[in-house]
Amino acid sequence: MDWNALGTIVALIGVSVTFIFSILEQRQNRRVAADTLTRMENAQSATKANADRAENASRLTIDTLTRVAAAIESISSGNPDRVAWSLRYFSGDSYILENVGEVDAFNVEVTAHESLMRAGEWPPTQDVKAGETIRFFAIRTFGTSDTTVAVHWMADADGESTREVWRYPLPPGPPR
């Protein structure tokens, strides 16, 4: 038996086994790196969504404080006649916006953040008398970062007043 040939064969087998283990380890490292990258991207998306929600919540708080200040000013001036809005869940994916104020609202337009899906179109721009309602459809999804509905209107029919805005988050419906 040629010991040199046997030693060479054993060395080649050792190199081959080492090479195979090296390839398997590289594949494992690539899978771990891909999984880590995916987790980092998901965390980054979640962080951005949380930041968007916080920003939208602070904007809504500012709007609420502005409405409170306007209401106090209206009451203190002795002129309570104003447009006021109420937003409530109706059924399925439909909601009711009502002018609960004492006066009519003109050129009323309903809008929302682009991440809030809607079934069909938003209601057309219209006048809404005191006590009248507008029904619309909206759908929350996992991708919805802001559920705030905005109502834009004018206080007079001739378009001389400034355009006002009221924002409110979409009220929750029953559990599905």
C-alpha cells in the first residue's frame, strides 16, 4: 500500500468536508442576515407608523383645543349660533356626519388621510343644513396610519367667509 497516496486521499477528503461545512455555514449566515434585515425593516416601518400616529394625535389635540377656545369665545360673546359637527358609526363600514349646530354649513367637503380606505367616493361637496346628515363609507386596515376625518365648510353661502375645518377620528364600530 502506498502511504503517500492514502495520505493524499485522506487530505482531499478532509479538505472536501471542510469546504462543504464552509458552504453550509455561509448559507446559514446569509439566511440569518436576511432574517435580521427583514426584522430591521419591519421595526423601521412600525416606528414610522407609530411616529405618524403620534403626529396625527397631536394635530387632533390642537384642533380640539382650537374648537374649545372657539366655543368659549362664542359663548362669552353671546353668539352661540354656529356650525357644530358630530361623527358616529352607523353600520358595516358606514358612518354618519351630522351638523348638530344651529346654522347651515355651505360647501361642505369630507376628506381623510390617504391611508384610510373608502368604499366608493367621498360625498360630493354640498350644503348641509342644521340637523342634516351625510353618510359615507370608510375602512380601517392594518396600513391605516391616520383615521382622522376632516370636514371643511364655509359659514356663508356667498363664499365671503373663511373656510373652516373640523377634524375627528373615525369612531369605532362593533367588533367583527
